[in-house]
Amino acid sequence: MNSFSQIAAPIRRRPMIGVMIVLIAFVMSGNGLVSPILSVYASTFSTSTTLIGMIITLFGVGRLVANMPAGILSQRVGRRPLLILGPAVLVVGSFGAAITGSFEVLLFWRFVQGIGSGIYMTVSTASLADLAEDEDRGRVMALYQSGMLLGAGIGPAVGGVIAAHYGYTAP
């Protein structure tokens, strides 16, 4: 069996693993869309460089705040509702960030985006661990990381192109 067959084996056995990897790549690319323009967009609010750095920090803080509660809640209510809730919160936060008129509100929406991302990424990891058979768990986690990194790599490139053609709020 060649190495590609070994890597793809968990997806052949459980196709939902492949679907989740694709969704993870999309979520991460969506998160990365704003990377190339976030500081430029924030600077349109005429604020300090330190505060501009806060828009990155608050996304991470939102993820951190959401991780443990999302994991615990997914054990109580199941994974599926939170796999839907996470991206929904992320979309609301993204829309809010795009239409905001003040820097303080932009900070709030970036925090909301972080919460949505934290919910989704935590619960998707647990879901993949649930789906993986014991002998496949390492390969499935490698596929998960590959999906994350693929999305994180593609997102900024696409975001830069979108911003160049449609403005800073488009990504």
C-alpha cells in the first residue's frame, strides 16, 4: 500500500472525515481572508499601532475563552449543534466587523469571530477524534492539520486579491 493510500484510508472508511477536513480548510481560509488587510483596515479608524494589534489579540482571546466551554458543552449537547453554531457566530462576527463604523466595535466583532472560531475548531477536533478508528487517529489528526494549514495558507492570498479589487471591507 502506497503512502497516499494509507493517508486516504480513514476517509475511504468514513467519508465524513473528508467532509470535515474540507470544512476545516474553508473555515481557516475564511479566518485568513482578512490577514493581509486587517491592519490597514484598522488604521482607517485613525488609532494607535498598539490598538491595531489588539484586533489580532482579541481574536485569539475569543478562541481561548470559547475552547473549554465548547468542549464541555459538546459533551453535554452533542457535537453537531456546536459544529453549526461555531461558523454561524463566526459569520455574524465577520459581518459585524465589515460594517462597523468605530474601532471599539471592530474590536468587539473580532472577539466574537474568535469565539466562533474557537467553538468550531475545538468541536471539530473532538468530532474527528470520535470518527477516527484507533489505528487511524494519528493519520486523521495529520489530515486535520493539513486542512487547517491549507486553509490558513490560501485565505490570505485570496483575501489580498479580494481587497485589491473590492476594498478593505470585502474580505
